[in-house]
Amino acid sequence: MKKKILVIVSNTKVIGPNHRATGVFLDEVAHPYVEFDNAGYQIDFASITGDVPALDNMAAKDEPSNAKFLSEGGWEKMQKNRKLADVQVAGYDAIFVPGGLAPMVDMPENELLKKIIAETYERKAIVGAVCHGPVSWLNVKLGDGSFLVTGKNLTSFTNAEEENYAKADVPFALQTALTNQGAIFHEKAPWSSNAIIDGNLVSGQNPASARDVAKKMIELLEA
């Protein structure tokens, strides 16, 4: 039976005091989508509101995986995403949250999202996220009352990367917030690939890590 992946995307289009245009970072959704598609998985999209998301980094639209995502059904599916409240997430083998600055706005506190991530993790399905996507893991509490990220080896977009990218736009530093909830944070040189597995959690540092996150999720799903 086909494995099923639910990609949960942000609906945010603007961030910060300067109203910076944002969205889901193209490479971070397209590269994993192509890997999951090549593995023969069913890929569905959801978002908190069910509205059409925005894409960021369209300057890279001609990169092969990005072009494939845009022209061969991925972007069409993403535009027709379902409202998260209407999705039976328990039917999926994995969930994945791509970054871009957008999730920093609508994902740190959303109660339904936190509940879904906790339930997915505790039933031993795969939980993946890349770049700013791990902001979705913040404030997730497990059945025993502990934070999901406490004691977990993980990564995300780093403070060093944010310094020269969007420090003035984001509401807080993601690396710091994850560490403050007890994460064991692993960073590599800015903009280099870094993807980490800890149990059924898979995280990636930045756009360059998105494909490797998907490959590690596939490793776990096929194990």
C-alpha cells in the first residue's frame, strides 16, 4: 500500500514590521515533493486556513526540482490544500512542514497544529520539518506534559543564518526558542546541508537541507 505524506504549509504572506513579502520557500517544498513523488508516495497538502499559500524564492523557479514541482502537479495540489481541521491526519505515515519565513507567523502557537504534531509523534509516525518549519514543533507538549523538543537532537535555521537574512523581520530567533525548550541543537556552517534524525523526528537546517530531510524521512518510512 502506498505510503501517505501530509505536507502542512503556512498561509502567511507578509511578516514583520516592514511588511516583508513571504511564503513557503520554493526549494523547501519542491525538493522534498519530488523525492516523495519519486518514492511513489501519495502526497497531500493542508494548511491552517485552507487558503492558497504564497511561494517565496521564485527566482529559483527554473532549478530542475522546482520546475518539476511547479509544472507537474505539485503547485496545483498545494493551491488546493485542505484546511487542517478537515484532515484525518491519523491516516498519514508522515507529516512534513517546509519553511520560508511564513511559518514563523502562523505556526508557533496554533493549538490544532500542536495537537496534531504531538499525536503524530506519539503514534510513531514520521515528523519532518526544515529551516523555519521546526517552529511548528515549538510549544508542542506530549502526553506526559514535556515539550516535544526537550532532549531531542535537531536543527533549524540558525541564529547565524538569520543574522544576515531576516533578523529584523522574524518575531524571535528560532534556534534560541528551540534551545530554550530543551532541544539539543546542531548547527553546521551557514547555508550548508544539515539534516538530522532523532527517533521519528527529522529536521533540516536550511533550504540546502530540504532534499536530505526528505531522503532521511524516506529511509525511516522504508525501514
